[in-house]
Amino acid sequence: MTDLSRRDFARLLAAAPLVALGVSPATIERALDRDAARGGYQPRFFTADEWPAVRLLADLVLPRDERSGSATDAGSHEFMDFVLDAEPSLRGPIRNGLAWLDAQARGRYGAGFTGITDAERAALLDDIAWPTRVRPEMGPGATFFSAFRDLVASGFWSSRIGVQDLQYLGNTGLPAWTGCPPAALAKLGVSYEGN
């Protein structure tokens, strides 16, 4: 067995939700290894009309806060584009979901998803973000949003920003084991006494 590097560990973290969605590990590896730095990122899968909505929606899933940057700061949108470009089975549900979201926004508020207000976007997303509370007619949106959210999270927590957000310290040696910290023992209601 070999030691895992920090990058390899982050890749494993990113791969778990994607493998659950049926994406092969080889596809994930190809997507992660591509070079996206050629004169500004140009999407391969998403269209020019979809790209602003993808960026906006990704940042609504994982906004910038006091602890870390947003999904787009971490490059989640580019990661998603890589994965979707490489994995045909995910393309239809994501593309159709973006169209569904835009149609819902137009039907409710008279403008596409990127053209409505923050409050209107929040109301629309509240209807699809909580799977146990979704009305039947909103089911396609909820299915899309769950898959989209998984892709955003995979991209975020496999990025440098995401690894820092996890406060992952890497494979570090432990010079001596002094036992479980007393606060953890107390929380679990156990002690070393009597063993």
C-alpha cells in the first residue's frame, strides 16, 4: 500500500458522489487531469447561454462566506463542465434541468433564471432544494437540483479552496498516542477507567 498524497485524497473525496451517480473512476481521473488554463476557461459542454446560469446556481449552492470562497472561486463550474463533457450519461439530466429551471423562472416571474431577483431565485430553489418537501409537480426540478448540487460539492471539495475549507491536515505523523481527548470521551459517555 502506498501513501496517499493530499491531491489523491481530495480526488477520492470528489469521486465518491460521482461514482454513486454512475461515473467511472477513469472518467473522473480524465476530467481532473485536463488543463483548463488556456487563455481563460472555455466551456466544452455547457453552452454560452447556460454558462451564466451554471455559475450563478453553483454560487447559490456554495456561496462565499467568512471561512472560504464560493463554488466558482474554487472552480466547481469548470469541474462540472469537465465531468459532463466526459460522461455522456449525465449530460441530458443536467441540460434538461437547466432548461426546466429557466422555464420555471420565465413562467413565474417573466424572465430567465439569471434575470430574476435574488428573492425570486430563492423562492424557486426552495421549491426544489428539500427532497422530502417537494410537491409532485416539482419532482423533475428536485431531481436535477440534487444532481447539480452533488457535482458542485464534488468540484468544490476536490479543489484547493475546498480542501482548506475541510481543514484537512494531510498525512501527518502522530508522535505519541495519549488516548482519546477527555472532551470526546465525555461526549461519548465513556472513560478509560475500569478497562
